[in-house]
Amino acid sequence: MHIFRGLPADAATHPCALAIGNFDGVHRGHMALLEKTRQAAKRHGITSAVLTFTPHPRQFFALKAGRPADAPTTITPLRSKIRALSRSGVDRVILLRFNEKLAALSPEAFIDTILVKGLNVTWLIVGEAFHFGRNREGSAKDLVAAGKQYGFVTEIMPSVMEKGNRISSSAVRQALKHNDFAQVETLLGMPYYISGHVIHGDKRGHGMGFPTANLPMRHFNPILSGVYITRVHGLTEAPLPAVSVIGTRPTVDATPRIVLETHLLDYAKNCYGALIHVEFLKKLRDNRKFPGLDALTAAIGHDVETARAFFADPGNISRLSLKQQI
């Protein structure tokens, strides 16, 4: 899979079957849409491609209006989204920077500039609720009409349902909000995880006896907040048991900075720079401000012991062994 940050320069010689969307979470509905894209590309002998946006348009508009609190929570950071998209087998992912210029394009200009001239679309698929262009003025039906003018075919895909309920990013967000990781896995088709390269932190955890592997959280507004039992994939052949904190650290940091810090229960090697995938299994508690470092250290110690008991339970081990590996 090739990743393009902006429109590819070789679009004229690479007509494509294209799927458009924000793809937050890349759930089973998205995967069904991407499979249709891949199959269409195969039928027509063209390139399969995905067009998505960074940042999320609603996040862009919230920040532009000076209301960062209104920015939507996101299911996965960009790295995890790209990794999930790669599972679909598409040839290309095009990341378009969502900015003032893109937001101001009329639906007609978006079709002409981005789809026709920029991507050389032959076949296009969108969800039935898809809107695009300035003020979301364009609809899926407008793409069908435009295709007749420009010579591309548009397919509108109905929602994918699960027991009478629509599989959607909103449904995934609700399940995450309620820490229902079994439901999240059902909607995504795989366990929920956050990926990133391990970076240096402030070493505070090491000084407290609980060293952590830290992942960068810039440009990511996570839904989860608190302390969780997790597993870490990517350091050894088998996933490693861990405890993770995601969100703010009110006891040691007065700023609203978001962190993802993971203490590996049985791994003491240097892992700086390694690409890891933190899989969330169960919430232990909310983040809160403790009266001091001694109280915080005691709470972390209790979290670690609870996690060890979780991983020692044969029932939990059996359930985890049946899960799809990340």
C-alpha cells in the first residue's frame, strides 16, 4: 500500500476506484466499503484507492472557531487508522490536509478539482450519509449525477447492520465511552488498540518504580480516559501484559496534556523507538488527583496487582487466546 500526503502526481496514468470518508476507527462497515472498492478495481483493471482527511473536518472547524472543547473525540490516531486501512488490501491511501482552502470548495469544485483532475476517478463509492463540499452542500446523489457528466460510476453503499443496529463510528464511540470492549471488537472486527513509536517521557514513572513506555498523543483527542488493563503487541512474539494510563495526569501535571503511558508487567528491556500496539482490555479506574506521590504510587501498585490477578485468571487467559491477534 502506498500513502500519499496530498494528491498523487501520477493520477493521469493511474485511473482509480475510490472510496471516500473519514474512516475514524475503520469499522466493519468501512471494511465492507473498502472490499467493494478493491473488487471494483480488480474488475476494471485499475488502482484501488482511499481518500480521507486530516484533521477530521469537525475538529478543524472547532479549532477554527476557538472552541477546542467542541472538537470531536476520535477513535484512533492517524497511524492506527492507516494501519487498519492497510488491512483492506487497497493500493493507495490519499491523505488530504483539511484546511481553509479545502473547506471552501463548492461541491462542483471538489468533484472537478479533487476527484476528476486530482485522482482520475473511474469508479466511486460512498456511504449513504456522505456529504462533501462547502457547508456539506454536496450529497451522495450529487456524485451520482456528476458521474454521468464526467464519466465515472458512483455506488452508494447502504449501512452495514449488526442485530438491527447500524455499524458506525458513532456506535464505536458509544461503546468506548462505556468501556464495552467486547462490543467495540464486534463493531471493528478486531480488538481496539492504539499504535505509536515509544518516546522518552519525564521518567517520573521510573522514579516511582513503575517505568512506562510512552506513546505520542499529539493531534489525537482520545475517547478513553483512565487506567486500563492492556496488552502490548510488537515487542515480542506474544503480547505482553500491561497497565496503561491515558488522559491527563492531574497529580503530577497541571496542564491538560494528554498522555498514553504503559507499564509492562514482565518486560524490562529498552524499547525506545519501537512501534507498539496497546490493546485495551478492561478499565480499572478514572484518572484523579491524589494528595501526593506516595498516594499515587500506592494506587499504581494496586492497579498492577489487579492486572496481575486478571492475567492469572484461567478464564481471562482462555478468552484472550481466542481473540484475533493485532
